[in-house]
Amino acid sequence: MTSEEMFRLSGTRIAPYIQLASALIGKVREGGGNMFRHQIDTMGILIDYGYVDSVLLKASLVHDLIEDVAGFNHNLLMSVDYEGPSVYDLVLEVTRFPGETKPEFLTRILETGSHKAKILKVADRISNMIALGFVVKTEFIDRYTKETMSYIYPIAEKVDKAMLSELEARLSPARSTSRP
């Protein structure tokens, strides 16, 4: 990490976003693991790839709140700090809405998502792919692998080739055992 990146990161106030994300503590994920930890993992992946944009990092900490916390009051997110409205807008971009199929959702991000939304979605999927080690449901793994190859690869191709390489490396064993 460069000195400039360290300086930018040191000025990022994330504690209030972690507090909001704590609403996900104890919530079990469909693919295995814990929702709160997934938020933290997603932020860690972004930092690992050199992303220190404060809005992107804050959004990574709360990106699943709207989808996964029933009755979540979005005004809490909007009023956290001066970046709250921007964080909220980014979270909305990566939120799957009722009635939207997974392919429609991923296609929306691929075709019309902002650069930050695409980066966040790829980091989110890397975290999800790591968690698959805990999944016992092979049909879920098969579906997730196919979705990743069909939708997330093209998004990663547009925004970060190193992230694409990690996804490809994580799927290379799955590719040979996955059903067509």
C-alpha cells in the first residue's frame, strides 16, 4: 500500500458503518457462513486490491442491509455522515429488488452499473466464492459457479483484471467437476 493510499485510508471513518452492519450479526447466509463477517470480508478484499475509496469501503460494510434486514430504515444509512447519501446510492445499485431475478440483477450491474458498483459486486462475489468451502449443497455451488462465469466474469473484465484472475483461479477446480 502506498503512502497516499495509507493516508486516504486513515481518514476513512468506518465505525458507524460497522455499527449499522452489526444488524447482520448471527444471520446465516444461504451459501454458508455469517452475514456480518461477509460484510467485513468484502471490505478486506477491496483493500487487498488497493481500493481505498471511502464511499466504496463504507458501502462494502453495509451492502446487504437493504436486502437482508427486514424493515431496515434507510435514513440511518443516509444520515451516518456526509458520505451517507453516496453510500446509500451505491448500496442501492448492488441491491437485488423484489421481483428481480438473479440474472436480471446481475445483467443490470453488468450493463448499467457504475464503476464502483461493478467493483463492489466483484469483491462481494469473491467473498461469496471463498465461503463456498462451507457449502454442502452442490446444486447451490453449481448455480453460483455458472452465475459467476456468465455475469461476474464480464463485470470483472471491465473493472479489474486481477480480481478476474482470482475468480478464475477459484473456479478452475470447480469447472472440471461442475455439471454442464
